[in-house]
Amino acid sequence: MKIGMPKEIKAGEDRVVFTPIETAELVGDGHCVLIETEAGLKAGFTDEDYIEAGAQIRLTMDEIYKEADFVVKVKEISPEEYELLRENQMIFACLHPASNREEVDLLIKKKVIALTAEDSHRYGSPNCEVAGKLGALMGAHHLLSINGGNGQLICGVGGASGANVLVLGAGIVGKAATEIVSALGADVTLMDINIGALRHCQEIFPKNVNTMISNQQSIKKVLQDIDLVINCVKWPKHRKDHLITRDMLKIMKKGSVIVDISADVGGAIETYKPTTHANPTYMLDGVIHYGVDNIPGAAPHTTSKAYAASVLPHIRSIANNGVAEACRKDGYLRRSLTVYKGILTHEETCVVQGREFTLPEDALGLTDCDDLDIVPNATTTKLPMKLS
């Protein structure tokens, strides 16, 4: 199979799906790996590194899409790539389809086989851990007065206490963020709706981390003393309420910071809007908002190594076994199937966009299999009606 990796074109995005290590593994399986020139350069991987691993270099993105049976990339399909897609071509990328109707329309029209990588992780994506840790550091950075913040140092010094930090969500992202800010000496309040998760966090984190059940009233109680809010809650897209509303900004300190790692427009933070690494913040009601929606892109070398290793089994299985067999064996991969030859198979997208939904098992012809790998749903956003 010809597997192609184009260079990322999203602003500030330099991660790669393959490092030379994964490239060598796929070449060893007998596949042809095509890499767009300098695709990995800013992540620390040269064309020469890929050639040594057995890859072939192509000069343009157009060549990758023209030749590859299977295109793998980090970020969603951009308008510049739309007309390059071919019928039956396979795509593996972080598509974020529920929030991108135009992209979904195109994938359906082109009759490709598209899988959204963010739903395929059995143990959570390394991107989540990087986003949590790096988002915490960005929050500490923007608290400094030279960056517009209130001048609060994240850690304490003799005679002055450290920052008060509120972390919303105790999943992979929230625990990663808490690890950083607690190690730096902040006083941390970690909130979640899962008492079991909070008990576990009390066992693994130092005594400067306190836990609370998450709800809007609890947040209001502590918010006036908080210097830094780090939101790590992936808000269900069908919900219209928020954890922190615009009115609640009025009780926050001037120059305090909100880092919304989950980056959901209309999500847990009502006032969130996406920003870029080039212009990462905006001020609203005296509160700095950090809204970069691809935080891990700032550390492409570290992130690429971890991410490439985590997704290689999926890509290898698809390349070696075909998409249907790969999805039969791995329910996490199956739940990530988004579009199959003109059929929409991603439930959250169907709910949010009001589209007809087909089960991945039906589209793939797996309904009679009695050995499917059964896994949890990727989202709490559910269809209210009977599935078609």
C-alpha cells in the first residue's frame, strides 16, 4: 500500500504522524511510504532521516494525494486539500467533524474512507497529556505582568504565596495540568464530577492540591480568589449551558487568566474563541483568555514522538488488514470511522449537525460478526431518536 504524509498547513502546526521510526516499521511491512519534503523538519526530522528509514520524498502536497492510497496527517482537512481527495482514498487525521460541517460535506461528496484520530485512542491521546502540561505553562507565562497578567508568580517565595489555580476536569488533560502547576508550587483546586477520580488524585498529588466536586456553584465559591483557570473539560456539543459564564468573569481578579485547553466554542467556558500561537490571547472583562486550539503544536518534537508511536498500530493494521478487518479487531478504531464511501458513520457529528446516522458496523458489513471488539462510546452526545 502507498501511505502518504503531507506537510501540515495549519498555522503553527509542525507535528507529524510518522517519525522515521514508524516509517521504517511500515516499510518493513512492505508498504511504500511517501513523505512531502520538509514535512518533519520543524519537528526535528529531516528528509534525509526519512530516506534512511526507507521513505520516498515528494516535493508537493499534490503529489502525496495523487499517489497515496492512505493519507495520514495530524490536523483536519483544509480547503486547500479538498479537491485533492479521491474516491475510496483513506484518511486518518484529527478531523473534529462535529464542528466542521463543510469538511464533512466534502468527505461525503468525495466518497473517501475517513477516520477521526481523536476518537481512536484506547488509553487517551498523548496530545492530551502534552496539551495539559503545556497549557499549564502557558497559563503561568501569561500571568506575568509583561504578558498582560496580574503579575502573580505561579510559585510562592519567602513572604509571598503562589498562585491560586483552578483546574476543571481530572482526566488525562486535567491531571497533566495539575502535575505541572502543583510541582511549580501553586495552590491548586482540582474539580471533577467523578468522586472516584478525585480520590485517586488525592493519592497521587501533593498536599497543595485540593479536590472538589465540579458544578457552577462550587466554581463561583472559589472563583474570586483564582489567578489561573485551566479548563480541561470536553463539553458535550449538544449542551447549551456552561461552567463559567460571561457574568462570572465579573467576580474574577483583573489580570487573571483562563486557559481553555478543551477549546470548545460554546463549551464549558462561554467566552472562549479560538486563537493561534502567533496571537494566543485576548482580553475580555479584564480577564485574559488563552484560546490556542492546537497547543501541542508548540512542542512538535516531543509530541510527534509520543503521538506517532501511539497511532502506529492503527495505521499498520489498516495497511496490513484493510479498514474493515482493522475496525473489526479494534473497537476504538471502529468508533473513529467518520465517513465510509459517502456514508456518515460518526454519531456526534450526526447529532450536532442534524444528519442521518449509520452505524460503522453496518457501513463496514460487520453486523453479523460475533467477535467485535466492544468499547465505550467516544462521546456522551447521543442521538435522541432510533438509529437508522
